[in-house]
Amino acid sequence: MLDTLHPFKRNYLDRNGNKLQYVNEGQGEPVVMVHGNPSWSFYYRNLISALSDKHQCIVPDHIGCGLSDKPDDSGYDYTLKNRIDDLEALLEHLDVKENITLVVHDWGGMIGMGYAARYPERIKRLVILNTGAFHLPVSKPFPWALSICRNTMLGTLLVRGFNAFSSAASYVGVKRKPMHKDIREAYVAPFNSWANRISTLRFVQDIPLKPGDRNYELVSDIAASLSKFQDVPTVICWGLQDFVFDKHFLTEWKQRMPHAEVHEFADCGHYILEDASDEVIGHIQAFIAKTDKQTPTESVA
């Protein structure tokens, strides 16, 4: 069933002894799609199918996620810097170094924009989907469910013992209608044991909330880099019923990227590409077509 729902060739890059799986479909200018937690490249399956006729669609599974290896802590340091290093290594391996359309969701925003901060000249356009690339907005309380996962042994038991994070996300992440059983099972399939749920927990534990937390300065640097992209065409598609990446995050994106084209979906949640797949893909296709006809200095407002 998974091969039917996610029918793309599986490619692997060796990252210090760990296999990083990635999709590499189509030819043309590159579209790099970066997923978050607790999803994997499966999240982008419909967008890959829609764009791969004219673009090279590159979609990695982060180490610990999807069809990539899932080492324990002795085999991989599950931290933001390594995620960015992995993405950079993959794009170097594929010799993708210009005209990148970067699509980011959830933790993919921090990872993808972390890469973009290193190579701003390589980014042609940005597609932002319910994500962040800055610290928790001052107006936004840290969600209690994430706090339990991040800070308590109960959270560790729930996430790694009962797959609470991935399973819950497959239910609460959509709002228009429940995921079909086969789709929901595909989302959680890679996270099928205590050992294979390590990244789901480590992602949450890696969220920096205050100075001194690991990655706090890195996130500060990524946030500061966003000013470099105010001439880069940007589209934002946002599910307003996301309990983490909610209106507070969207407001900050609007402030940091005032030139962005914004599409808000009042009845959609975190998994915007599930809730409003056809509409969001339509917006992305139209945005790419429109910006292909513009000079780099023209706004996409």
C-alpha cells in the first residue's frame, strides 16, 4: 500500500554511515521540499506529482524519519545543525546550487531556512506552509502538549512507547475532514517502534526556548537572515487552525516578509497539504508560473 501511495523511486545518500532517503523526480529547475516533525517526504507526495513534469523535485527524509535510517543517539546527534548539514550535503551531492524553489513546513522551516541562510544567492523563491524560522513569538505561549513531550518522562513514554505524537498529529493535523485510514497509516508507518520514534521525540526536545538552550543562537541567526529574502518571491499558505503554528507565527511571517503573497485557510489545520491539497498546489503552481515571468527585483505582492 505504501508503494502505491508514495510511488517514487527511493534514493539513498550515505551520511556518516546512516542512509538518508530522498525523492528525486523530474527535470528542470529544482524544487526542494523540506518536511518537519512528525511527518516525512510522504507529506509532499501530491506536490511532487504536480510539479515533477517541469521541475526537479528533491524531497529528503530527515535521518530518523520516513524511509531513512533511524540510529540511536550514539549513531546520530539529533540537532538542528546536523539537519541543515544533511540538507546541504544532499544538495551538494546532486549539484543543486542555483534557482532553488524552497518549500518548507513545520521544522522544515528552520532546517530549510537554515540552509538558505548559508546560501541566500541560491534561493529563487520561497513557499512557506505552517512553519517558523524564528523563535517562539512573544505573544505565543509554548503549547502544553509540546511541553509535556519536551520536558517530562511521561512525554518520553507517550511519544516513544505509544507513538502519541505521530498518531495524534494524523488526527488533529487536519480539520476539514479526517484523513483516510490508508493515508493516516502511511504517516505513522515509519514510526513503528520505540527505537524508530527517536527522532519524533528528539525534534521536540531540540526546541530552544531560552538563551543557553542548544541551538538558541543558531535560531537567532536564522531569524536574522530572513531580511536577506525580502526581494525573493514568497508565497505563504496557512491553515489557521494549527495549534502550534497558528496566527501568532503567521503574523510574524507577515512582518518579516511583507512582500509575500498570503493565502489563509480558516478551516484548515497543520497539514495544509492534506486539508486543502488541490487549492494549495494550485496556488503554488500559479505562483511559480507568475514569478517565472518576472524579473528578480519585481515584487509578488
